[in-house]
Amino acid sequence: MADAFSASPVLVFVRSRWHGDISLHRLFWWDTLAVATLINAVVAMFLMMLLAKGMAGGSAWFLLHLILLPYNLFLVIAVWRHEQSQDILRLATMGWLALTLIT
């Protein structure tokens, strides 16, 4: 049972990024800038549709907007922890995080 749990796709995904077992190129360009940006954009469009339909409660909208924050922070920290990470990529991920929080 423990082997099945440790081999779950989510844990493999998290471990490989946290420990830097994947290439920095894939972590930064694909996982962060492509996939996470797409996910953030879809959630933002969904929230805009809710606002356009008259969803009441600014605090509820704000909480829904921040639901992806743990995933976004995880990716930023994974880039920072990667052994091949350069200052320019670290700054780029911080800028990316700021943009995801603003939009």
C-alpha cells in the first residue's frame, strides 16, 4: 500500500520539481510559464464571468482568485531551489508571480 501511495503521479510531480530532478528548462518554461499561466488564465476568466453575472461578495471572489496561490508559490520556490537556477530566472519567476496575483 505504501508503494502505491509513494508512486502516485501527484507525489512524483511534486518530488521531481522540489528536488530538482527535472530540467530547469522544463520547470521554468513548461511548468511555470506555459501550464501554470494557462491554469491561472482559465481561473481568471471563470472569475470574470462570475463577476459579469453579478456574483456578490468581493471577499468570496478574492478567495477564489487566490486558490491557486499555493501551486504558484510551489513553482516559484522550485525554480529558486533548482541547482542550475540563475538570478534572471529567479527574478522572472517573481515577476510572473506578481502578474498572477495582479490579474
